[in-house]
Amino acid sequence: MTTTLRDIFEGKSVSLIGAGVSNTPLAEKLAPICSKLTVRDRKTTEELGESAAAFTEAGAELITGPGYLRDLNEDLILRSPGIRPDIPEFLEAGKAGSVVTSEIELFLALHPCRVFAVTGSDGKTTTTTITSKLLAPAGRVLLGGNIGSPLLYRLDSISEDDLLAVELSSFQLMTMDAYFEAAAITNITPNHLNWHTGMDEYIRAKRRILDHSKNSVLNYDNPETRKIAEELQAACRPVILFSLGPIPDSALGSRDGRIWFDGDSVRSAFSGEDERILLSRQDIKLPGLHNIANYMTAIALTRGYSDEDTIRHTAGNFGGVEHRLEFVRELDGVTYINGSIDSSPTRTAAALSAISDRPVVLIAGGYDKNIPYEPLAESIFSSTVRRLVLVGATAAKIEKAVTEHPSYEEKSAQGFGYTVCSTFEDAVLTARKLAVPGDTVILSPASASFDMFRNFEERGRRFKELVNSL
């Protein structure tokens, strides 16, 4: 028998942590069911504006401002994934008998459908989106987690015949204990170290996605995920490895599979199947080797649920997700691309690799997540970047990494240069002045957005506004 929202919440006091718009539909569903609904947010009621009014109209009590977690004692507490689960208020509430969880964690404990999950430092959203498209032949497909709309409030309308492609962050996975039909880790590189206690905790959080996964997909090219694959193999759990190059037989067990790129084609040799060619490089509309890796991950995840016609159709028609190598416009012979999602050096490196066929003016910098920027300097000097425009909290760290790189003097003599700007608007205008016909200006910050914007979407849309007003 399927569990309903009423089964979970009826007669219980409930606290939603976070008064963002994503919680509004859940509040509307819960207010008539639970005995009392409280919505808590660090922002003041005035700062929340219309969002606060929406929750009040739904029937919730609002607790806002610096003391928003006071008297936290509801039966069910749904925390925002951006808040660590081990803060004192949550720990004390748990000891007193409250159930502390999150919207996505509770949904994944109750859902009736088959779930295909993706995490990783880079490539999660594109891979999850491709996964949702490849699942289309198998039934109704939902998209959720960090992408698409919230899921818990839709629980009553989801059946066992549905399929879900879900993107999960390390924040969401910290306390996750869910079963997945298939799960993948795209890669693991330093990220969110301002939130996690260190790389060990970050890796442990990512790895939890595989704890109860029927099928596990891992990146052979990434040292951290290759190590995880070896651990699973040692525990007699089969894996599917993907790689941008050959995968040796010695890396595979008898029940393992592989999917790889040979420089021109995507090939697979899954367990019990002969080797075959699935796609040519020319079949894939999205540029860049990293997107070939994204396709391989999604194909491996959906094995048995998709077909070759769907794979080829998706590869040839899917133009990408907003803020991910998104074409904005061409002006005076200069192409402008929005890569606001690129919040780490590895993402920016992938973006630069994808546009390595033309000179680049790179706009970088933003919120500091306490990650190293030496890898960014390396990717800048090994790419076609000829001018660098820096802005935001990490500008000085990136400048230091660039100027201390061994190639800096040589590249400067060849025309490389950088400019530090005080505002985002000035950075876009400076990039336009520096660009010449044939150049590509790309916003690929290698940093989060929170120093100037609420999120990377707001940053990307502001970039597009500025570019379209040039």
C-alpha cells in the first residue's frame, strides 16, 4: 500500500526550515493535515516579503530573524539541506524526540518509484537532465532533487510505474540512507570546503549515494571515484566504469561493465553484452569532452531502461541546460557564453576545454569556498585564454595563483593579461572592451555566487541582461 502525505503528517506538529518559494507548495499541502505548521527562516519577515505572506496565507506560523531556531521541538523537522545536520539546535531536538530530516530525504524514504540518482563535484545537472530524457521510453519521468521542482508535496500523485532522475548534493547526502535503482558519482574534486569539515567528510557524503544502489556508475578517470570503485569491487559489488579513454581489463571484474570514448566514438561493453558503438562524437550536440562523459554516465545509469534510438535522438537534439555553456549572443564578431554554473576550477577547466577552438576572454571570480585556485591557473595557461577579467571575493586568490604560475611570465610576453574589476557590471564591460572579432567571452567564475548574488542562476541571468544590453 502506498504511503500518503496524510499518513506521515496527520496530527503531527511540523517545522519547515527555510521560507523559500520551493517550500510554498509543501506548506499548502501540510497546513490542512498537520496539527501545527511552523516555517522558520533566518531572514526577517520584511526581507522575505511576498514569500512570508504566502506561508501565512497557507496557514503556517512564521518564526523569522536571528532566533528562528528557538524552541525547536516539533514532531517532524524538515531542515534545509544548506544547514548542517549537526548544529546544536537539531541535535537537541533529536535527543528530545523530534525527527530531523529534509524534504528530499523524507521523500526518498517513502517514494514508490524507481530512482536514478546522480552526484559529483561537476556535471550533476547536465547528467541528471540527460538521464531523464533517456528514461523516456520506460514510462513517466520525473526530475527532482537539486533540479526541477520539489518532490515531497507530489508524493500522493507518484506511482510505482514512474521513474525519477534525481540530482543530489553532498549537503543532501550527509544523512541520506536511500535505495536507488542506479546511482552515479560523476567525479570528486575539492568543493564546498567552507561547509564541510574537510575533504574526508565531503567524500564520505558523496559515497553514501552508493550505499544501497542496485547499480553503481563511477568515473575511472577520477582518482577518488576510481578508489571507490575498487572498494565496491572488493566487497563483491558490480560497477560500471566510464572513461574518456580505454579501460584495461584488469580494472574490471566478471560482473562489471565499461563505457568509454575512443577519440571518435562512445563504446560500451556491459556485462553479458558484446562490445558495441553507441554514438559518434559528431552525434552529440553539446560541445566538450566533459559532455561526452556526461552522456556516458547517463547511458550507463539507464541501461535496460533506454534504447539506442532514444540515445541518438537525445544526443542530437539536446542543446544543454541554462547557465551551462549557454550561448547568449554574437556582437561585433564576438561570441558571449554564460557558464555561471561553473563554481569550481574543474568546471571552468571543462568549459575552457569545450571552447578550445577559439581565443577566450574569461570572466572569473566570486564567493570563496576555501578551495585552491592553482588548478584554475593551470587550466588557464593550458587553454586558449588570452585575457582574464577577475571580480568578486576570490579575485585576489585567483590573481595570486595566476601570477605565481610558472607559465605566467612566458604567457604575458605572448600577450596574456588580466584585469581586476570592482563590480560585476564593470567586469562585463571590461570583457567587451578587451574582446576582438573572433574571440569568445565566457562567464565561467570557478567560484560560487553568494558574494554578489543569491545563486548562480541570478548571476547568469544578470550576465545575460548585461550582454544583451551592450
